[in-house]
Amino acid sequence: MSDSKLSYAIIGSGALGGYYGARLQHGGADVHFLLHSDYGHVAKHGWTVDSTQHGDITLPKAQAYRAAADMPRCDIVVVGLKSTSNAQLPELLPHVVKDGGCVLTLQNGLGPEDNAAAVVGAENVLGGLCFLCSNKVGPGHIEQTRFDRIKFGEHSRRGITGRMRQIAADFERGAVDIDLAEDLPAARWEKLVWNVPYNGLAAVLARDCSVLMDNDHTTALAHDLMLEVVASAKAVVGHDIPLAFVDKMLNNTKHMGPYRPSMMIDREMGRPMEVEAIYGEPVRRAEAAGVAVPKMRMLYEQLKLLDES
Amino acid sequence: MSDSKLSYAIIGSGALGGYYGARLQHGGADVHFLLHSDYGHVAKHGWTVDSTQHGDITLPKAQAYRAAADMPRCDIVVVGLKSTSNAQLPELLPHVVKDGGCVLTLQNGLGPEDNAAAVVGAENVLGGLCFLCSNKVGPGHIEQTRFDRIKFGEHSRRGITGRMRQIAADFERGAVDIDLAEDLPAARWEKLVWNVPYNGLAAVLARDCSVLMDNDHTTALAHDLMLEVVASAKAVVGHDIPLAFVDKMLNNTKHMGPYRPSMMIDREMGRPMEVEAIYGEPVRRAEAAGVAVPKMRMLYEQLKLLDES
């Protein structure tokens, strides 16, 4: 088990970016964190991660920065911002991506890789889907409660590349579950099968997943929304999602307990919701491919109203 | 101007039934009120109606009843209950409808006439749509702020009948705006063009009509919902609603100010919403006629969740 030769910049060091950055550093990688409110604390005291699953971490020292312009250029720039902040990427990324380096976006929905590609070129972008439950519980202090898997892959080609294996090894040395995606667009659409019904319905109706799945009407609606995602995945990226996967998602969610999706929490906290990444882009791509997605579109329009008023 | 020869029973004497009953009595009709919480007050002090539009009314005496079994049988039984209480009709109506008398339901959506018809026979039922803004402001005290028009007609046949003219004359003597409907089902579907988008969206999103119409996304969604109602009206009752009517409804609502539909207020107050009459019945009838109404159905399912959890 040797140390990484890659350097990492973490853009957006919150409950997600901070968690994975701390894991990478714990595994031996050279990690640089861009921070806002927690800058002072992390610069002085580093990171604390509580995790019953993968072991607690204390990192008394961390390389912390207040501005992208102060950071060294790195091999891998991990974007852990919410997708609603991606308008900042053209300003941030040019400072931190080394020549020959690349960007790994760890964001929800569709579009984040395109946002990064517009700045650094599509061939220099990888994208990851995170299955992570973590919270900021204090400055520089993160609690990870369940899962931390990342499924990631290349944005501009299919298959598994050398840099994917290198990055995977770095995360795995930090005890993060990694899954390599040979077909990132297919993986993104598959994740939408869950995200499209539950994030939006929970946010609009202000009810957690167990309430939605205890009711026959919203269970039927979640099912219909999943079928629209399946039809879209087929038309937009040629990916066949088996109906057994839809049944599995419904069934898993039915037994998930009172889970509150991120968009529901964002609405409660009055924070911007990731409406464009999870709904706007998927709806536009589905409709451009000739697929009727009336219920996804309706949920999009309801969420836009809530986000804008 | 002669007094009415018809007797009236008002079943459900709230802001709507109480208002119209007081108007009928003010016009000279023999009116009998079924009351719950306001019984004591109305039995002792009668009704007060404030109305800048049609003139205030004070009726110091009113024929008030606590139970249908105590009421005399009347020629015209006006049902002013919310449609969510229609399960009570089989118990109430047999006590109060005179032989040869009839029931006039003043309720929202589709189905109220069928509920009454199941008890007294379809040929003895008339139905009315109310365009009324009124509130209970105290016991036996109603404020009418805008509109009070009733459009009513026969349930089991088309055209204008003698009893329709008689009832209209009684209301008009009380200064109520009356419009005779030659085709009640067509009139009901036309009213749904407004009710389907605005009642449900305002209730689900907790935003009044002016907020919904200030936003391009929910304006587009309201438009799509109206088009589903138009297609349903054509398929279910053979009624052509011109697209100019849709444009007029959108435009009127855009300039209506911060209007809060009844279903939005019901949700806020934790009262049952009229989900089946305004959504369940229309959706089932449209789908049975082969019309795709995905957005009406989605709104129905969202409202059912809110009503049941």
C-alpha cells in the first residue's frame, strides 16, 4: 500500500467535499481544501470525521485556502459544490487544474460535467455519483452516518481508464467505497430513477419517503415518474433500465424509514434546490429526444415556483 | 312581485348555504335551516348578512333546526354542505324532501348530483355552480364580498324547465344573480377549467393565484391542466370549450390579485379538501373516456397524500 502520487484540490469542502477530502488525506494523498466559513477553523485545527462505519478520523493539519487563486494547481480537482453554485466554475477551475490534470465532479443530476467541460474541455472531466449520508456537525467536523460509495467514470468516453484506477486507489486507501462506471451517462440516468420521484415529491409535499410510500396515491405517482425516467434513459443515452430495477427502488424506499431527501431539507432551510440538475436538464433532454415526460415536467414546474417565490 | 309558493330546506347553513337561505327568506320564501354550531344563535337571533353589493340584510327570525328529522318536508332542498360531507345525504334527504319536491345541490366539482340522485332519483335533482365570495364572520353572521351568482340546471335532462324558472324567481326576489344552465354537465366541466389548475396548485404549493400567475413555470402548468380539462369535456360530455375561454381564464386570473382558492384555505385550516369532487371524479371520467390526463392525475395524487397524511 503506497502513498498517492496525485495531488487533489477540493472545491466546496462541505459535508460531502470535506468528507471525501479528509478520507483522501487520511489515505495518504496530498489534499488542498477551498473553504469559506470553516476556513479559520480548518486552517488551525484540521478535520474531524465521525464514522462508525469506516472509523473516525482526526487530521490535526489540513492545507486550507480561502481563495482558488491561492491554491497550487492539482492533478485532480474534486468539485463538491452543490450544482446550484456551478456558475462559479469558470472563475474557480482555471486557477487549480494542473496541465494534464482533470476535474472530478461529485454532484447530483445531469449537467455538472458539462459545466466543468465548458471550462477545462470534455476530455479532462470525470463525474461521480455519491451515495453518502453525511452532515456538518460543527466547524471542520463531519459526521458520516451511512454509505459513502462513489460511482465514477469518464465524461467523454466509455470504459475504464488508467486515471480512473489511480483515483479509485487513492479513495480506497482512505476507506471510501468505490465503484467504477464504464458508462457514466447510463449511471446518471439510473440514479435519477430514485432522485426524480423522491427528491421532488418530498420537497413539494413536505413529507418524508416513508409517508410517501405509505400512501397508495403517491406510491403510484412515484412509479409513474420512474417509468418516465426509464423511457428517457432509453431515448437519450440508449440505456435499458430493467423494470426489476424500478421495483427494487420502490421496494427499497418503502423499507427505508423516514428518510428526508436533500431537496426536502434544502426547501425547509430556505436554501436553493438542485432543480435544474435533477429536473430541468433531464426534462429538456427527454423532450428533445421525443419522450413525453408530463409528470417530470410538472414536478419541475412546481419546484421552480417554490425555488423562485 | 309576489311571494314564493315554494318551501326551502337549507342543508348545510354555512357561509354558502346560510347566505343563499337568508337571501331566499329576505325575498319572501319560506326557508328552513339545518344548523350545527350556529343553531342556538340563529334560532334566537336569526341571520345578519353584510353585503355592499346587494345590500345588508337583518333577519331577526329564522326557522332553525338541529336535526333533519325535526324539519318539515320542503319543495326544494338546497344542499350547501361541502361535497366531502355527502356521505350524510342518504341519512338527511329522506327526512326533508316533499313528495314531488326536488334537491338542488350547490357544490363544487363532479359527482354531487349523483350523490343526491342515488337517494331521491335522478329526475328529482338539480345542480348549481356558485360564483360566490362569502365568509362566516360570527355566529349567524355572513359577509359577502364579491359575486353571488348561481348557474343551475337539471341533472337528468337538458333545457330549461318550469321549476327552474320558479326557483330562479325566488332567488332573484332575494337579489341573487341567477343564470339558467340548459346543459348542466357542460357548465360543470367549464367551471373545472378554472378549478382544476388553481384550487389544487394553490393548495399543494401554498401560494395564492397571483404568485402562481407571476411565475412562467406555473402559468405554463395551469395552461396545460386547462387543456386536459378541455379535452376531457369534449370526450366525456361532448362539450366543446373554445380555446379563447382558456385564454380568458388565464388572463382573468393573472389580474385577480392575491386570491386564495377554497382548497388552499381548507389545507391551511386542516379541513378536508374537496379532492374527489374536483379531481377524483373528473380524472376517472376522463380516463374512462380514453383521455390522457397525466397532470390532473398527478395533482389528484398529490392532494390525496396531503388530505390523508
